[in-house]
Amino acid sequence: MAWIECYVYSEGPATDTAIAALDTVQTFGLVKTATPSNHYARPAAPQRWTDLIATWATQLSTATGYTVTCTYSSTTKRLTVAANNLIRPLMVGNSALFTGFTQALAGSALSWTADDAPLGRVELLGALVEPREDWASVEMELYRHGRARATTWGNHQVHRCALYMVATSAAQFDAGYVQAGRVRLHQGESGAALSAYDETNPGGYVDGWVIGCGQPVEESENLWAYPMLIGVAR
Amino acid sequence: MLALSTTGNWSLFIDTTCDGNPAEMYESTGDETDAYTAITAYVTWLNNAARAWYGAATFSWSYARSDYAGARLTLAWTGGVNFAMDAGGLATLGFDADSSNTSLTAIADAVGTWAPTVPLAVRGYARSLKDGDAESAGAVRPGVPGLGHRQPAIEAIGKAIDAARVAFVLATAATPRQGSVYQEHTGDWLTLAIGEFQRSRQDLAYRWTIAAAGAPV
């Protein structure tokens, strides 16, 4: 299956028990319920969804002294946070919406699975990714004596894409985290799709910036298609 | 095949030995900034009467489309003499250090080259003068047909890998954009200003319509 995931912004790590000044979806909190004490994790720089949850796990393990894991299942579309001691996820900013957890959680447990699908990663039925096109402006000038000059301007290339998904995924998609800014669009889960797109691997994943996302079209019952234009610096 | 002039470093220093003679160093002039002009200049140097091996071997070059829609160059020679080069052309022409008695084939695609599945079709490469007293080639009809523009129609057909390659190549193109285009039906190389690439798709195939004009300045 194909999927699309967003990058989240960050400009410095959380310092264990303190929330850094900028805290939105990139910060994740954990309560050591035995103590109790609050601990926070945040990447030092922008990261995409898959790397982000791995960073949370690493930083929270260091901060709490527990062994913390953050795993996502593409089958159930749920994020699970677990540890070898009792914990409780602590939602910071909009992270409940972003991760799929409930905002105000109570109690303690070794493992917590989100109630809803996250907004940072959306599972797709398929993704049509057209090979990269040069997005240059070319001015062809014709001079006397039959001479010509093709002056070009441009600094990026584009992929024309179509994303196909079921209605529940469309609800995640419409939240906007994967409709703007930097995203990574995976065309599949095996073979060439596991490597980055390049001139020898047009089936690879595309890592770029959303230039535009068109109006959705309901192709058939419960099947939605979104046109998207993704730009890549050249 | 399209050999675009690119922004990369095209300075070539190829240490060459042939037929047991002392090694000679090929040095490009700096004017060759696409694969066609670069390999042509090298072959011209190899065949020059000033070379110690002049008369023992005659060199020529050819190309073949690679799996990734680039052009893989081959250098061949007559006479059955031993020829060796160092890796001075690896970064541009794709030739690694190697030796042979008959031919050497590059191990990488030449920089800036595009060889689509269906080779480029170049039509209408003729001088054209527009109607009227004033036209783009000059305010007054020149009366010298040789000064009219050439604006050939270039088309190509290919697959996704061809599309991926051409975008990669265009990203490295120098500006003003120009290149050498091989015209299949005449066997000629044309040096042209390369304009806009328009791509359309039908099923799994892509068609390109490429704006071009000559001669570039």
C-alpha cells in the first residue's frame, strides 16, 4: 500500500522535564506514573512522521530511564506507545489530534494505543506519481542571421500526483498536515518503492514540498482521489 | 540522442597510450561542454597526425542507449593495436581507466545525454523566412536565404525511465540552454538552442515535443 507522511517543524529538542518555548505537534509527553513526573521529547530539527516517532522513543527512554517504544501499524492505522514500566502519554499542544490519542488521558498502563488514526501519516489505496518534470521557464529568442538563444530560469522540478484513498483516510487527509509543507509520498511498501526517486528509480518515494492540492473527486462510492503537485529542488 | 551542454566541469585530461608509444596527455580546450563535442574533440585529437601512433590506428566513436535512457559511449579503433587511457574522462564521458586492442565502452552514461526509447525525430531542419517585409530575423527581408532561421520540430517517445532521465538531465543544463541533437534519418549532429519540453502521456508511454532553433549563440 502507498502512504503519505508529513514533516513536522522543530527548532530544538525538549529538555527532559521542561517544554521548550515552541511546542506544537512535534512535542510528545510521557508521565512516569510511579513517581509521578512529566517528561518531554522533541526532535532538534524538522522530521517526518516515521523518524519523529522513533526520536520520541529514543528521547523518552533517555529521559525516563525506561525502555520506551513508539510503533505505528499501517494495518490498524494506530500509534502505540509502550514502556517496561507504568506510563501515561501526556498530550502537548495539538499532539492528541496529530497522534490520534485522546487529549486528557487518565490512569497508567504499560502500553497505550491511540483511539484514532494519526494525521501525520495517511494510508492510501494507491498513488499515481508521474515522473519528474522540469519546471523551468524558457525564453527562446531569435536574432538576425539565424541565430537563437534559449535562456532558462527555474530552480525546481515537479511531480504530478494523484492520491487514491477511502473516505476514512480522506478525513485524515483533509486535516491538512499532509497537504502542505514538506511531505514524503511512498508509492508502495516493497522493491523500488523503498528507495528514493531518482533518474534510475522512477518508482521510488518522492520527498518534496506541496505546491498545490486540488479539489477531491469521489471516483466511486467510498473512493476519493486528490490531485497533488509536489515540487522538488533541483 | 540529445547531448545537452551542462554546468558541470568539462575540463578533460586523459592520459593516453597507444601502440607501445610513450603516453600523451589529451587536454580539452574548454569549449566542449556537451558529450558530443567532447568525445568528437577527443577522437579528432587521437587521429591527429601529431600523435605518435598516427597511421597505426584510426579511432571512431559510437553510442548506445543504456538501461537508464542515457548514452553509453564506445571508443573503437582499427589496427588491433593496444590502447589504454586513465580515468580522466570518467566524470564526464563515463570511461574508466582501461585498455584493449579493439574498443573500450564507458561504464557510465555520458553527462547530459538523453537517449529515449524511440530516438529523437528531427524534422524541418531548413532555413525559413517568414512572410512580409519585417520578420524576427531582421526588420528588412535580407535577400540572403542562408540567414533565415532554422526551427526544426523535435519529438521523442519513451517510457517512465526516459521521463526520469530527461528531467535529471535538464536540471544540469547550462543556460542559455543548447545541445547537440542526433538526426537519425540523415545521420547528422545538429547544434541547437533547446527550448521548452512539452510532455504528454498516453497509457504507459510519454511523448515529448521539444522547441528548438539554430544556430545557438
